[in-house]
Amino acid sequence: MEILQVLILAGIFFVASIISVIAGSTSLITVPVMLEFGMEPRIAIATNMFALTLMSIGGTLPFIGKGVINNRRLPLLILLTIAGSILGALLVLILPSKSMPLIISVSMLVVAILSVINRHAGVAPVQVIPLRLAEIAGYVATFLLGIYGGFFSGGYVTLLTAAYVMLFRMSFVEAIATTKVINVFSSFVATLIFIQQGIVDYHLGIILGISIIN
């Protein structure tokens, strides 16, 4: 990739990270741009995930020690996320490379629709004790979205935050803080698999990761 393209990508990643500092939809912008620059889909997804790992760590630090992370549910949520992320990353390796752009386009459309449907998440009244069915659905959603997070991650934190507000009845701030922590594990596990397969562009990933640390 040419130096000018790398600089443009770094700029786009930086702007995207500012836009999505709360929503967490960076990949909806960055991966399509990388594909437009001619990167092979698997390498684009893997390199983006590598950069997102750095960003997710940076995004979690402000919430540490603030008492807003849901520690009671966190261990099980992390385990479900790791399991889902592994499956998602393996899908990247299994599915035909030529099908990736279509899958990403569909993912972007679905995330956009769900974001509109859940646009009021966080303003609904909060219940102290969630219904049992909602509690189970929250864990199921964590696993299923974990698969998506390991595969593409575009809008992953957005959807997970909405799910936790609706199903676990978390406050908006608590949901954001909790999903930020979970996203560290989701992106890191997927990145390890991509590294093992040798499809991460480290030089580009480090440059992009630095540009989107927030």
C-alpha cells in the first residue's frame, strides 16, 4: 500500500474513532474504505481487528475504577464473548473471500436498521431486577453478537449496548462501560486467530491502531 493511501487511511480511522467513541461503529467506516483501496478482504478485516484491539483497550481505560462496569455479570459475559469471537474469526477464514464485500454490505444495512429501531435505548425506565427471560436473552445475545464481533465488528458495540439496556436493564453509561470491556476480549481473541493465520498487516495495523486510540 502506498504512503499516501496509508496516510489517508490513518486520517479516516482517526475521524471514525472520534465519531464512534460512544457508539463503537468504527469498522462500518474503516473496513469498506480499506476494501476500496484494494486490500484483500481477509487482510482488511484482520488488520482492522488488530487496530481495534488497541482502540478498545484505550476506550476501556477511562471506565476502570469508576464503578460503572457491571462486575456481577462480567465473567460470564466475557466467557460467552470469547467463545463467540472464536467462531466469528473462524468464519472469516472459512467463507470465500469474494463473498466478504457482500456480507459486509449486508451487515452495514442490518446494523443501520437495528440502530434506528433501538434509537431510544437508554432513555427507557431502568428496572433494578431484570425479568428472568430477559436475563437469559441477554446472555444469548452476548454470544450471538460475539460471533459477529469476531467476524466483522462493525456496529458490534452499538448493538451490544442496546441489548444490555433493553435486556439487562442497565443504565446507558453502565452498558457502554461494560461493552467496552467486553470488546477488548472480542477483538483480542479474534486478532490472535488472525495473527496465527498470518493475515494481519502489522505495519498498517500499528499505524491505524495509534491513529484511533481514544
